[in-house]
Amino acid sequence: MKILPSDLEKAVAQNIISQAQCDKLLQMLQQHTQHQANFNFTNVLYYFGGLITIGALSLFMTLGWESFGASGLITITLFYLLLSLALTHYFLHTKHLPIPAGITAALAVTLIPLLVFGIQTALGLWSGDSMHYQDYHVYIDWRWITMEIATLVAGAALCAYYRLPFMMMPIAVTLWYMSMDLAPYFYREYVSWTERQLVSLCVGILIIAFAILIDFRNKNRHKDYAFWLYIFGTMAFWGGLSSMNSGSEYGKLIYCLINIGMIIVGSLLDRRVFVIFGALGVAGYLGYLAWHTFQDSAIFPLALTIIGFGIIALGIWWQKNEEKIFGNMRKKLLPQLVDRW
């Protein structure tokens, strides 16, 4: 629950707290939130500049650096890596600015696969191959696994040291990449679309489970370490699930029920990403019914309208009883996460 200054002013007007208490609470809240990732212009500049820098050294990497050779690539990457770590230490410990520190730390993690690629090139592991580093972000290939494992190990070590939530972003992206590269690694030969879907589904479940574990173990409720894991884990899980051929009407109904379950779990865990993807899945199922199963039916739109109004009525009832129902569930099932709400 977010407390606004206007809420405190109303409390003063109703003689719940004094004006002096209100002023002290406002001062405490301002000190507490000034370094959090709120949506303000300063933080927009931080993240916008940071994402441009991260993109320049990852997604938009050209062949220019490879023209310096393996030793040149390693030297340049090490320079940027050490510079990123130095800036992280400076921002965090000298300037006490955790948001820019988190961005530069995430940049350091992003440089790990480039450094490993340079070392592999120096060892001749990519000799005679047409693959370049920029292909790492484009093509699925099991040989990227070494770079991904190194990124996860280094990222976990740096995150354990600095404890900055935005560092989880490149780690989550790497896990997402790995969910796609594992299929050719396991099967080696031609990988069918079904096998890719299955691997994506399973890896997505593992990432989500890891995110939930982090939520349970996280004692600092003001730092959301699991945010990016939930996003990319859900993308891997839902993407694999939604691309599968349900095979029958019952299979498609089960798909819809899974998405409804995602909406419920998202509401329980207060994770909007589950609700968004679950809603997309339900909408896709209803679209399928409208355009295939009940095509040109006059009854289906009427039935759907009635269902829609029924859901709105359910929402009205739920608004009155949500805290009673979910509050008790959260206290019993998820006591470690109660402070989030």
C-alpha cells in the first residue's frame, strides 16, 4: 500500500495524527524514497542513459571491435568492465546513489559474455566459424552456453556483493537466452519446434520458481530483486505454452484455465506480469472461440456479453471482500511476503 502526502493531510484533518507527526512522517518518507526507482525525470534520465550504454555494448555491438583482434577485444572489454565497477563503487559508496550504481553494475554484468567471447576467440575456439559476437543476441546456438554460464556466475557474485536490484536485469535476460539455447545443446541434432517449446516452458517454470524463492528470502522489502526474473521467466513459460498446439478443444480449455490461474497467482503475489500475460492468454482463447468454434453464431456474442457483465459484478463483489480473502491467504500461505502489501 502506497501512502501519499494527501493521505497524511486527511489524517490530520480527522484528528488521527497531529500536524507535527504529519511533518515528521513526510520527512521520513521523503528520505526513504529519494533513492528509490520512482518514475520521475531524474530516474528516467538515469535509466535512459544507462540502457543506451548497455545497448551500445551488447545489442548494437558492431564488427568494429572485432577488427582489433582477440587481444584488442579483451583489452577494450576489460577497460570498460573495470570502469563500470569503479563507477559502481563510486556511485554507491561515495555519492550514495544506488540507482546509477545499479545501472553501471548491470553494465559490468553485460560485458561478461563479450569478455568470454574474446577469450574464446584468442584460444581459437571460433576460428573458421562465421559467428560474431553480435550474433549472440540474434541467433540460437548451443555454443553460447559457456558465455551464458560465465555471465550467470559473475553476475551472481557481483549481485551478492553490491546487492543492487537492477543487476538482476542482465541475469534474467541471460536466463531467457539460455532457455532458447538449451534445446540445441541437449538434442545437438535438428531440434524440432515442439522440443524448443518444451525447453522454454520448463526453463520458464524454473526461473519463476527461482524468483519466488528470492521473494521469500529477501528481507529488504524495499529492494525488488525478483522483478526481472518474473518478467523473463513468464515470457519463457507463457511463450512456450502459447506456441504449443493444444490439439483439441479440451486442450485449448486447459490453456485458458492455466491463464486464469496466472491471473489469480499474479493477484496473490502482487505481480502484474502474470496478470498481463494471463489476460492475453484468456483474450486469445476467447478470440479463438469467436472466430472458429462459434463462427457466425448469434448466441456467442450475447453469451460473452453476459459473461463480461458477470465478471464486472464479480469485480464489485471482490473489491469489497479482497482484503478479507487475500489478506488471510497471504498471512497463512505467504507470511514472508506480507510486508509487500
